[in-house]
Amino acid sequence: MKLPLFILRVAYTLARRFKIADATRLLHLEAADFLAPTLPDGYTLRSPGAGELFELIQAGKAPAEIGSPRSVSSQRRVVVITTPENDVVSYLWIAIESVDANENFSRARHLGTSVHLPPRAGFLFNAWTHPDHRGKRFIGCMMSYIIENQLVDTDTLITTMDWTNEKSSRAFAHVGMKPIGTVIRLGHGPLQLSLLPRAASQFGLKLACQAPGYKFAF
């Protein structure tokens, strides 16, 4: 790793710890270009409804961090889960139309980035895999499940991840997702600065509309 990049990563890690900076990579994929991985033996995929998701959380079969079952009821978002038997070891959400800033952030909720999507685009967010089951490409498998079963009306997939999250970056690159640019959000409260990739508008994306302060495209 080149020294300037190393120093930049250290500085960002410190700024993120103090919750004054949030830098996320913005990725894009046309569903037709998706490179589907193979689901390992012993695991199954499904998309639970609100009632089943509530029961899984109540029974301790799914972590509470998976999100509210009410979100499924909105019909604008879907969750896919990976299970060996009935314990949720990985999950992934996809939304259409929009995602609020408080749902799309790295460490600092107040520096989250809202995303308004064009028609037939889906936003992947709140992805998680249990540490004991990582390295099996579950995220790609769940993306494949969404596309093949047409769970939402989309032919384009968008996502973000923390700038330093190399594992997730490699996982999404493995299925064909390509970078659009980097979203940089700085500050606290009403004193915020948003540096947004100019290329996002070419894909019909509107970023950080909910963010206070100044916004610049680069």
C-alpha cells in the first residue's frame, strides 16, 4: 500500500470514529450483467413476509438488527435471508424508489446518505453475514435470488459501502458490480458538507437530498 493512501485511511478511520466523516463507495450493476455465484450445499434462500420475519426475530432465529417487519409491509422493500435449517445466518434488503439517510450510513447515522432511485432500479442495503458463515458468497446468492424471482420490479442494482470495506468491495465486484464514485459526507448537525460523484446523475440517482449544509459534485 502506498504511504499517502495508508495515511489517508488512518485519518479517515479516526474521523469516522469521532463521527465527523463518512465516505462510501457507490456501485452499479445492470441485472443482465450479473455473474451469479452458486449457493453452497446445506443452505436455502427465501424472502419472508412481515409475519414470518416477526416470528423469526421473536424466536431468536434472526438478529434484531435485521430490521423491522413493518418495512416488508410497505411493498417498496424486500428482505432475503439465508438459512441452514431455520436460523438466519445472512440477510440482504433491497428497496425501490428511495432509501432514507438513517438507513444508509457507515458509522454515523447523522452522516447517512439518502438515495432517490430512477424507475426500475433497486438499492441493496443492510446486508449482513454471521462471522461463522462468511466467505461463501451469500450476498451474491441473495442478489441472484432477487433477480431470478423478480422480487421487485428492477433491472438495475445500486449499493454503497464504507470506503475502507475491502471485503464487501471484492464480494460485489465478484458478481459484476462496478464503481460509480465515492460519496463523502463531513460535519455534524446542520454544519455538513457533501461531496457527491458527478457520475451519479448519469444513472438517474439523486444523492443526499435530505442532508443539510453544502453540496458539491466532483
